[in-house]
Amino acid sequence: MRKVLVLSSLLMLCLVVPMTAQGIIYNPSNTPSTGSGNAWPFNVHTGWRFQFIINASVLPNAPIKITDIAFAPTSTMTWASNQFQVRMGHTTMNDFNTPMMPNCFEEMIGPCATVMYDGPFKWACTADTWSPLRLHCPFGYDGKRNIVVEIRYNDRLTSGVNTRVDSSINRAYTHTGATPDPYNAPCWIIPIPGQASGPKHCLTYERTCILLASDTVKVGLSAGINIIQGPAGSFYQIAASFGQGGFYVNNCHLCLDVDALFLASLFGGPPIFNGYAGTLSPGGGAGAKFSCPNIPALAGLCIYHAAIIFDATGIRCCTNTDGMKIIP
């Protein structure tokens, strides 16, 4: 416990030492000025819930950390909403026809998706140019499955803006007028799921400092949390929480809530939090385990994990946040 306390105190004193290994993915192509435009999801409706699928075929065949997403608007303006959220999750589905209706939104993205942005939002976008949303929290892609992206909002403040679309990108959506609460709406209302012409987009990603956790953990059993592609020999500290918030440790954005679970994961140690602090291997990796207490009432909860990696020079990087669901 003394070691964990020392490491935790050190985190608050370190200066940031950025790690950069960025890449760009264009889906389906680097053509922000061509193709038809559509106002989904940045429409004139007060509220909207919208999902689209990024197929694994356009993504690297290896884990990456997605840090931002950009769209290609057809006009220059600032689009704004008082309540705006972007989430990402893994899926093995290729379209919106397979999940059971009317819950295909939740079935596609899963119960413990990563919240990449949450709060009031202003998007300064430029016509025929990749215009990033400037998300706060990265998403850890496992290098294998498809990705579901969700954009949902309430209380839009400005007029709508069209973005370039492509028929290869599957989408589903609903909005105010079709439902009183699009932020939590089922997806069967409008249109028929599986409709294509989702937004062309550009992803910014990094290949370093990635955390991947098991999708689920059974009550009374353990599940793994792995750090990969970190700076070899550096120290790491993993933390957990029941929610996704966000706070900064000297400009390193850790997308967890500071709740009771967060504090327990820092200072509690085994038998629940195993290997949550230590040193990265020569290959830049580390493995930890969350051992779920044998309490049936925990089933259904989400637990989120993220980590800070540092050495004597300061904080090297923050990982993405990844969620796991407790199941019976």
C-alpha cells in the first residue's frame, strides 16, 4: 500500500512529457469536398440520436487509440448544442438489421461504451474541409471488431449543417418529432434500420499508451486489464470508477469519476485490484486483473478503467478509458 501511496502522490507532481505517434484514417477516402451532403446528425431538430458503423476493413489490424473524429461539412458555420455526447463501442455487427428491435441502439454500442465527449458543444466547421470535433477522451480499438459511433444531443442552439456522406457507411437515427426524448430513444422509430449514407469521416489515432479491458466480468470471477505499447520501463497506475467523468493531472486528461471505486482502486490492492500499479515490461506492456466480489447485486453495473504512465521525468501519457460490464 505504501508503494501505491508514493506513486499516487508522484502523479500529482509530475510534468507532462507527451508521446506522439499519430496517424490518420479516412473513411472511405480523403475527399472532404466531394459527394452529396446530408444534415444527419447535425440537423435543425432540437434533439437527435444517431449511430454509424466503422467497418474493421478500414481500420488497422492492430490496437490503436482513437483521439478525435472529423467530418466534412458543406458550409462554413458554428453549430452548437447545450447537451452533446459522442460515444464509441465495439460491435461484431455490420449493419443495423441484425439487432433485436426496438433496442438496436443499445445492442449495437453496448452498455459500457466509452464517452469521448459530454457537455455543451460548439463545432466551428469549414466547408469542404475535415473539421474535427475535438473530443476529450480517447477510445481504445482492439484491432479486430467494427466500431459503432454514436452522436446524440438535446437543446440544439443553431441552424443545421450538412456533411458529406457515403453509401458504404451504415447508419440509424431518430430525432425530436419522432420521439419526445431522442437522447435515450429506441432506434426503430425512423428510419428503417440499416439505411446507408452515413457521414464520411476522418479519424485521428495513436499507436501508443493503450488500455484494453475485458468486455465483461462475472460476479465472483476475475477479468483482465492490459496496457500495451507503452514506454518500456516506465511506471504505471491503473484506476477504476463506476462512471466516466474527467479531471486533469497536469494536463493529462483521465476520463474517470473520482468516486469510491476510484479511491479503492488506488489504495485497496488485492484481492480485488491485482497488479494495478507497477512497471511496464521491456515490450511496453502490463497486465492487471479486476476480481469482482461475489455479490449478485453488482450484476449490470459498468466499471471503467484508465491508467497514467510516468517515469522520473514526469507523466509520459494517459491511456484511453475502457469499460467492462459485471454480469451474473
